[in-house]
Amino acid sequence: MIKSFFNKTLYNKLLLAFIVVGLLPFALFYFYILYWGEAKIIQRIIEEQTITLDKIIYTIDSHLLSLNKELQFISQLDVMDDIVSEDIDKRIARLLEQKKEDIGMDVSLFVVDTTGTKIASSQNYKIESKFHYFSKLITKKRYFIVDKNLYLFSNIFASFDKNKFLGSLVLKYNLENLDHFLIHRKGIHSMIINAKGTIYIGDRQKFTISENKNSYSAILSEHLLTYKRLPNQLNKYYAVYAVDKSIALSFLYDLLYMMLYIVPLALIIIVSVGIISSRKIVQPLLHLTSSAELITQTKDYTQKVNLDSQDEIGRLSYAFNELLDTTNRALESLEQENKLRLKRFIELTEIFSTIIQTKDENECISTSIQEMQKLSGNEKLHFIQTQKTSNNVIALYVDNFENDEKVYLGGIEIDADKMQDENEEKFYRSIVSMIILQLERIRLVEKTMQASRAKSAFISNMSHELRTPLNAIIGFTQFILVYEELKEDQVEMIANIESAAQYLLEMINGILDIAKIEAGKMEIYSEEVNLKKIVQSAYNMLQPLAEDKGLAFHLKMDGYTLQKYKTDPKIFQQIVTNLLSNAIKFTQKGSVNIQLWSKNHQVCISVKDTGIGIKKEDLTKLFGDFTQVENVMQKKHKGTGLGLSLSKKMAIMLGGDIKLNSDGLDKGTEIYFCLSTTAGAWELDK
């Protein structure tokens, strides 16, 4: 409905164009901000997060480096020589307390000797049992981390002997102090997390950290996340910085909402301007259209369109008036030409009608010459038998169907003046083409009639001259076999005679059936039948033959659900019998299976054997008359080559078809005989 509304008038199209052109910049800008703008803003925010995170990491690293330097400075003071005094001076403890206050964070300082025993501390601090191993640890590393505490070491050597190791100055640093270096604002989450995610310093937001990456940035569903691994002593920890997307993109969303509020107002303005402009453009076109419709109804192409305008529409009206003048002149010329062409067409049709009615070549040529003379008014137009090369002679070349070549029959000589006009030449050549077609038709009909008469005579002679003596031979041989006492070799000889006579009679009957089908004399007598009974009868009839060859012979009909089916039972049974006997004949061992089923408006019978099989390139050949494929089994079994051809023709008469499948030699064969239960073409669907 919407499409028809805008296609109905130019006014609607112009109005739509104004709306589209007016709103398109808004839409493009809106979607640019929504998709590309959002991506750029997010990228910029991630870059800023990375810079901020680098500053935080740098500050933390500088802070810990400063603590390390302070620790080294204290460990080098002369007061540390008091470690070896029997009466330990309290100066070390006071020094540590003073330094703790100077640092101003949650830290503890203490001194241990080489055995890990505490000498002095910044407070009454109990050293954990693990510090008894300080003497071992200080030789390997300068720090270690337990829970949320970072322990920094600085070795103490005697001022009077720089090679004498006295103990260690230890700084216990609570990692919660790092929270002072993190950023805490609404919508911003900064924290320090260990790689396993078990220790959090700062915000308690849960983020997944990959230990395999030193730095990473990601756009999550609710946050823009950036994290980096801390250097030096905290290399097992990550600094994390995340911003809520709602906060980061708040300006973008506000801008989009503002644009949505502006669009209705812009639409009202654009529609108003579009309506006014469209009317000014369309009004002259409506006048031009009404004038054109009036001219079309009255068929009066002498009218003019009066439109006082100097713009493009004015020039269009002028061009329209010129078009009317040209059309009027063209119609008058076309009318005269049509009358002439109609006259020519009628003359040509009458000539063709006369030529088609001729019965032999001489009559065709003489009649054609007479008609062409009357048409052209030229008595000199005549037929010549000698081959003459001239522009005014049109040669007659006809097909010689026996040798499959073109032969020269003669030519028609026409007045040279007539052949000067290209249209006249085409006209006469079309007549000559029709003459050639009729001559070839006469020849082909005569050849076909001769072949048909010969075929009919052959079939008639075969029917009367061969069937009667063959039946007599079969009857006599059967009588001798039953009632005469013969020796074994005589019985075999008489049986061979009967078999040969039966073979000849079968071939004759097949030829006669094919001839009847091709002549349209075989009639179909359809009636409602039980196909299961017909198939069972054919199966029972051929079962002894299969048993004699030791073949497994199976019938399956559980897929057939129709109670009645209308067809010719005699022809149907003949087709099934032919297919079964063929399968048994060419199967030496294995099985022959027949199946009847109905599905999707089809009745199908399939016969599958494990016999000699057929090459794929030979599948289509077997449906030709008198066609057999050369193989070892074919030499052992006589055949006319008519079985499958006759069966296929009968299947087509019943409204179905036969198809053959085989994977190749020695791989068996499967043949399908299907009929449609409704009108129309059938399709193999098992």
C-alpha cells in the first residue's frame, strides 16, 4: 500500500524526495555518532585510561623505589653497629620509629641479626616464624610478599669492616597503602589485583585477568577495561582501571537524545516546504498530463498544448507539441504502409496455401510459377533446370534424404528490376523458401509412405505366414514329446526345436505389439483392479524358474496401501512379468527381489537383482528396439532385444514410465516401474 501510494503520482514522489533529502543528513549524522562516533569515543577513552594507568604504575614504582633507597640509606648508618653489642643500644629502635613516622603509612621496620632474631623494631612487633630464614633469603632475593604485605630487605655490614655481615633491615609494607595512588571517583574503578584474583586493593569489582598478558584493553558489557602488570617487586600484580560505559558515553547519549527531539520539528518544516514546492512543480505537469489524456482519448493528434512557461516544463510542452506533429505524420505514413504490407501478406498467404496443396514436385513447381507470375504481373518469370549464376536467379536446393545432401533441382528467374529493391528480393526469396520446403515435404512424405507400406507388408506377412506354421511346429513338438517314445538325444533335439519355435513366436509377438503401439491400434481397457493380486500372480508364475536356478526370490508389498487402482490389468501384468523374467534370466546367483509400494500419488514396482549389471553408458541403450548389450551372459541367453523397449512403451501408454539403475558390471541392476495415481507427470520417489 505504501509503495503504491508513492508510485501513484509525481507529487507524492517529490514530497518523499524532500523528506528524504531533508532528513538524510540527520539520519547519517545520527548513525555516524551512534556507530562510528561511539567507537571513536571508546577508543579515545581507552587510550586515556592507558595513559592514566601508566601514571599510576609509574607513581607506585617510584614510591617503592624510594622506600628501597631509604632502606639502603638507613642500613648504612653507623648506628647499625650496635647489633653486635652485648648491651644493645635503643638508638636503633628510636631511629626506626622516627623513620616510620616520616614515611607516614602503614609500615613496620625492624632489624634482625644473621640468625633471624629480632634486634630492634619500630614498635612491639612479633616476627613471624618464617623470618628465622632471613639469613637464607637475603642471599637469594631482596623482597618477598606474604598475603597483603611486602617485605623489603637491606643487608647491614659493619662500618669498621665492610665484609662483615651483621644482619638485615626489614621494611614490612602493607599493600593497602597503594590505595592512596589509585583514583576513586563515581563511575571510575581502579584497583590492584594479583594474577590469581584472590587479593584486591582498592575497588572490589570482579574482573577476569589473564596471566599470559602483560597489558590488555577490552570493551565489556558495562565497562571499558584496561589493565597492566606492575613492574619489579609487584610483577605478580596488575593495576586495573575501568570506567562505566554509561558515564564514559553520557555526552554521546545526551547528544543523540537531543537530536531525536529536534527531528520532529525538522520533519514538520521539511514537509511544509516540500508540499509548497511540490505543488509549484506538479501543477504545470498536471495540465500537460490532462491535455495528453484528452488527445489519447480523442485520437486527435492535431491539438496543441498551451503552457506559458520559460522553464524546463515549458520546453517540455513545446517538445510535446512537436512530438504530436511528428506522430500525426508518422501515423498517416504508417497507415499507408500497413495497407501495402497487409496486401502483400495476404498475397503471400494465398500463394503458400496454394503451394501446400500440391501433391508432387512437378505440380508444386508449375503451380508456384503461375502464382508468382500473377503476383508480379511478369509473364517472363519462369523455371529453369540448368544451373545459372545470376543475381536475378534464385536456386532451388532440396534435401536428398537417402544420401543426406543438398541437390540442385533448378532455379526461378525473376525480372532483374524486381530484384533491385531489397524488400522485393526478400519477398520473392521467402516464396522460394516455401517452395523448397514443400518440395522436401513431398519427398519426405513419399519416402515415409514407402517405408510405412513396406513395414505394414512385412508385419502382415509375418502375422499370416509365420505365426501359423510356428504354432503348428510348437504343437507337433509338444505332441511328439508327450506321446512318442523317444531316445534321450531325440528328446533333446525335439526340445531344442520347440524352444527355437517359442523364441521366434515370442519375437514375432513382440514386433507385432510394438507395431500396434506405434500405429495407435493397441487400446487400453482400464478397470479397477487389486494390484497386489496381479503382482502376486506374476511372482507365483516365475517362482519355479527362480528356484530352478537356485535364486532367492522375495516379494514385499507392505508399503502398498491402496485398495483399488484403475489400470489395464493385462498390460500391467505383462510389464511386471517381462521385468521379472529379465531379472531372473540374467542372474546366475544371489537374489531377485520385487517390491510394490505407493507413496506421494504414485504406485511403484521395483525389481532388484544381483545379476550381471550394466555399464552406466549402456543404460539408455537398452530401451531401444532390438537392442542388446554384449556380455558373457547375453551369449548364453537368447533374446530379441524387445522386452525392455516393449515394456517401456506399454508403461507410457498406462501413464507411467520405466527407469533403470546399475552401478556397473557384476553389481546388479534395479529397475523401477511407476504409475501416477493422479493426472500429470510422475517422479521417482521411494
